[in-house]
Amino acid sequence: MTGQEKGPAASARPQTLMLAFLGLHVLEHGSAVYSGSAIEVFARVGVSEDAVRSTLTRMVKRDLLARHRRGRKMYFGLTARSIDVLRDGHDRIWGAGAVNHDWDGTWTLVGFSLPEAWRSQRHDLRSRLMWAGFGPLQNGLWIAPGHLDVPAVVAGLGLEDHLNVLRGQAAEPTEASQLLHRAFDTGAIAERYRAFLGQWDHPNPLPSAPDDLARQLLLHTDWLQVVRSDPRLPAEHLPADWPAIRAERVFRTLSAQYDAPAKQLADAVLDTIPAEPASGQG
């Protein structure tokens, strides 16, 4: 890609692209996809055959995909875990929206103190909190606007006994806007939306992409990467020209534009079989 085509998807990991692909063309179909046809789709966005195969293997090991052999062909379908991940991503994109227009002034607070040796657990907890919309207010204390379901956020980590979860509102002399800017890098969040607009807010974005299936995959990958790091901050404490508002409008318009031609191309390219989701890989 050249010129303006330097958005987040240009440097996206193959697994991020794969999750976008699975959410678009596998999640609602109960199917498993032949690896060869996945390779053909990913070649459209510059991902090599070796990278696709290694990504599929890693995702099987992480219980995000299940293998289904048919003769000499290997198909890959979703697991219970990947279905949860993809549905969460779908809800984040289509349900919540990029800006919180109905905040009631309440914050959810999570305090934690983990043993120094628990580096992996600390990383997993912070990753879950960031994805859910929390930001670090100070050491060991994270906050998010609104009422968030913390047990669902930390499910499976086994850290409930190490957490203190509270809900409350800012009180003098602290202002809600101060908490927002202390816990969240609003400048960096805005810049990610501006980068998305720089890539996609054009009459003919990504002209070098071979077709609308490629554009759809790159669009959704870009957008998911942007919203993953956006805590849906309250609109009342954001500038009137907050770029998330326009960026979401651009995303939804292009997504609708690419949907039908991308589906037609995917139906022609993808070799699939019906497959029940596997519960795990053992």
C-alpha cells in the first residue's frame, strides 16, 4: 500500500486480522473454513501463506480455533472461547458506540495488590481492565465511567480475593473531568481516531486494495484496534469536535458499503463445512 494507506491495519498482527475475518464471515454461520481458502483471502491484504498457517496453529494452541479434518483438507472452526471473544468484539463495535452520551456521573473503581512475583497475572488483569474501559488513576487503582460488571471482566483469572471493587462519584475538590484526564490519555485516544480518519475518510479509501473483501477486512481490523483502547469517555467532558464521533460515522458508512460485495466475494472464495463449536483443545 502506498500514499495515505498507512493506518493501523498496515501493521496489524495476523491474529488481529484473523479475528476480524472470523467475526465477519464465520461467527454467525456455524462453519469451519478450509485453510487454503483462508490463505487466499489473506493474500488480498498482504499476509503470506506461512504467516496464515502459523497464526492458525497458534490460535488452536490458545483454544481460539478447533481443527476439523475432511480427507486431506484441514478446516478451522470456532471454539466456545473464540465465540465469546468475537461476540464481545461485535458488541463493542455495534452495541456500545464510541462515545458515552448517557453517563450518570458514576465511576466503577477497581483496586488491587498482587504479589510481586505475579507478573503474568498482573499483565492479564491490566489487559482485561483496559479492554473493559478502565484507566489507571494511581498505583493499584483503576477507574471506568459508568457501571461495569467487574466479575465478568475478571472471570477465569482467579483474582477475586485480591480485588476491591467500588462505585461512586467525584467529590470536591476533585472534578469528574480531572479524573478523566488523570486516568486516560485523551490526546493519544484522539490521535488514534484521527489516524483512522486519515486512512478511511476519503471518497475512495485504499484504492490499491484488490477488492471490497480486502477493504472490509482492513476496515474492521483498523476499527477494532481503535475501539479496543477507547474507554467510551463521557461526551460531556470531551471537546465538541471529538474525532471519535466522525470516525464512527465513517466506519459505519463504509462497513455498509462493503458488506454486500464482500459477502459475495467471500461466498465465492471460502470453502466451508458445518461445524459445531468445540469446547476446548486439551
